[in-house]
Amino acid sequence: MVDILNPSLDPSKLSIKEKIELVRQSDGLLVDILPEGLKICDLDLERCSSLTHLPEGLWVGMNLYLSGCSSLTHLPEGLEVGRSLYLNGCSSLTHFPEGLKVGRNLYLIGCSSLPFKTEKDIPKSVNIRGGIIW
């Protein structure tokens, strides 16, 4: 077991092959302890209503589930997701960061604070290789 609360943890040396399991709380997951530079296969933070941001340097090899994260205001610069990014119900999200890369689909149902409503409105620095589901 890896103690991710350890302040001397070097995220570049952290290798997680399957998943991180955090203690569930009434409002979702305790996620403020995720280290910068985290690289992980799948990350499921659905219904984490108190989540406002993710750590810098986050790389997710497969799927990133953020549906129901209604307090999420922004994503980290350079976020890379190998497969799909689920942002359904992220009503406080106001923009996409420079260099966002999604290998397959981006799900944006109920993201009412985003300033764009069609694929043409999305900044050129955002690379979505699959489809966008509105």
C-alpha cells in the first residue's frame, strides 16, 4: 500500500497499475491528497461535489470520471486522458486548459458554464480525437 499522504512522496516515482481507492465521505471523495504529477490508468471521482480542481501534471491512461463534480471550476494545464473524459454535470467548469488532450470521447452533458456550445467554439489548443457528446 502506498501512503499518498506522505509529504516526501515523489509522484514521478509513483506507479499505480490499477486504481486508487480513497475513503468515501458524504459529499464524495477526499481528493485534496492526490499528488502533483500523478500518472494512473483509471481515475473515478464521480459525485465528488466538493472537488474544485485536480492536481497539476495529471495523466490518465484510460478514463477520467468527473461526472457530478458540480464545484469543479477548472482542469489542470496539459491534462491528458487516453480514452474518455466524463464531465457530465460539471456546472461550474468555465473553460478548458491549454493543451487538453482526450484520446477518444469527451462527455459534456449539463456543463452549463462552458462558453461554447459546438465543436467549432472549442479552442484550437484542445485536442479531442473522438467525438464530443453534448
